[in-house]
Amino acid sequence: MGMRNIMLAKRNGIGSIQKCCHGVVHIHLDGISLRFKEDAFVDFAFMVKEASSRLIEEGISQLLSESDEEK
């Protein structure tokens, strides 16, 4: 059985994430590529999730603040 790359995620216009036959996770974005060992990728993914959650919270806080100013 030959070793091959596994597509983990792909989004048109954004990029893709693949795991190669050596166990390395490759993130390909427009103009940049990142490579992670599997455990480091999981840590990176948690960090991105935390950052996106904070951005959402910040956006909601901003909307509530603007709503209070209109009153």
C-alpha cells in the first residue's frame, strides 16, 4: 500500500490543509505555507479557535456598546 497525502480541509479562495505521508500537517494559503508536526498543529488549531472566539465576543461587545450609545 503506497503512502499518500490526506486532504483534511479545503476552502475555495482560502486554501487547504493536508497531512503528508510523513505525518506533517501542511497549511497552504494564498502566498504562504505552514508546516506543523501533528501535535503542534493541534495546539495551533486550539489557539486559532480561541482567537476567533475572542473576535466574536469583541464584535458582540461592540454591537452592544453601539446599541447602548443609541439609547
